Amino acid sequence: MSRQILFAALPYVGLLVVAVGVLAGLAYLAGARVRLTRLAGLHADRTGGVQSLSFVLTLPIFIIVMLIIVQLSQITIAAVVVEYAAFAAARCAVVWIPAYVAEDFEEENQIAGLRYEGDEVRAGERYSIYSVAAESPKLNKIHLAAATACMPICPSRDVGAEAAHGGNAAAEPMITAYRAISPATAGNTEIPDRIRNKLAYALLNTQVQIEIAHSEDEPPLVPHFIDPEPRDFRPGEIGWADQVTVTVTHNFALLPGPARVLARRADAPPGTSPEADYGADEVARSIAKVGRTYVRQLSATARLTNEGEKPALRYVQPLHGGGM
């Protein structure tokens, strides 16, 4: 996991180094010099009442580069958070898939909406690949886990994210937990709204895709491929050694100022040709406008093995909590 995080953050760290170099160059051109011996008398210094022309000319560019550095730092942190969200969603998947939810719908090691995608060889083993193509209680729980993990990088201000998703009911337990952890914030009336705004944005701007790599040593998952005598294997039952791959995609909200500079025409009127507008500008292509917020899409993938065989004693996972 640490290797994945390193590779995810590496491009942004490189851009940060370049941006800091540009900032240092601008400061040098503006005539700024570090003189540690003059710091002691800085409070009584009355010189420099008239700013130099070089400083006036470079100040706007200096501010823009500074904001871009801040934005790149936030994207770097967001890339790390999305990597963690992928792991959290995969961990939730291998815990919830073995759980019993409802008879003839999502029993132990079953998840609804499986679709056969073809075969693939991994590490010398042949697998049948399936995707989860429909919503279900288990998928909703996995999505909530990914969205919750992305909350730290979501805007706390109201950006117009509708709170119609069922998972927004989880905001109230989060607020209660926050108050218990930090009793000193009990008088701050803005915190509950900030938590609700973060969760609403995360649920609407975080997508989850699940892929199951099913061993060919076991009967296929989709019903019309099932052997007439499937032994103890039920239709759609995911094996105890099957690989569960979860991909989390999140629309990371950018700062309004730098995003306008980087996006160029993300808010172009409908019908504008992206190819003619962006040209070879890959940065502008990667930024979109969702509602009134500029976003950059970040994605991460994690793979875990489904948890164990069916238990001898059925354990039922209730669906209350989080409104799912």
C-alpha cells in the first residue's frame, strides 16, 4: 500500500519542487535577499517606503505561483487520502460480502448485480472476471466506507451538494462522536453543518467499482453458467480465495483561484469543442466543473481476498445505521 501511495503522490511532488523553484526565481528577480543580520533591527527599519518596480511587476505572478503551490500540496494530500479510501472500501467489501443480508438476495458470500466480463490469467492462474453492475445493500455499505474515508479532503463549505443520498443519515452519529472526542467544541454551532456538507459532497462525488476474480476451479458465478449439480455452491457465491478489487474515483474540489488559472475553459458553454479549446494542455483537460465547483478526478485501486468460508453459525449484519 505504501508503494502505491508513493507512486500516486510522486508526480505532484515533482510539480511542487518545480513551482518552489519558480517562486524562488521570482523572489530573486524582485530583489529579495536573505540578510539574517538585519532581522534584529527590522522593527525600527524605515527604509523602503517606495517599492521597487521589479517587486510591483513580479508580485501578481508571485501570488499566482504561491496559490498553485498550495493547490499542488492539497492535491498531493488528496491522492494519499484516495489511496486510503480504496483500501477502506476493499476492506469493507471483504467484510460485508461474506455477511448475510437477506434470503434469496444477498446471503453469505453473495453480492447482487454480478456481470460476467470474461477470463483473465493472473500469476499463472486463470480467473473468471465479474463486475458489480447494480446497487445493493452491500454495495451501499462499501460506497459509504469509501465516501467516509474521503471526507477529510471534501469542502466543509456549502457547495450545493444535495443531501438526498441515504448515507447522509450517518452524519448525525459522526457529529455525536466528534462532540464526544472534543467536548470543547460543544458551543461551536458551525461544526455540525461542516460535517454534513463534507459527507454530502463525498457521497455524491465518490464512485466505487468492484471486480471479482473468481477461480475457475469453482462453479461460475452467474446463474446461467451454473453446473446442474453445483454441490454446496450456490449461484453467485463468491469463493473464499477469490480476489476482490475495488476502484475508488473521487472528484476532488479545487481552490477557486488556482483552478480558474489551471482549468482555462472548464466552464466553457455547452457545445464548445474540448479539442479546439484545450489543444495539448493536459492539465486543463483533467479539470472539470461540477455545479459551481472546479474538480480534478483522482482514482485508486486496492485488491484483497474475500474473507474465509461460510461460517457454521450464520451471522446477520443489520442494515440500520447510515440510512442504507
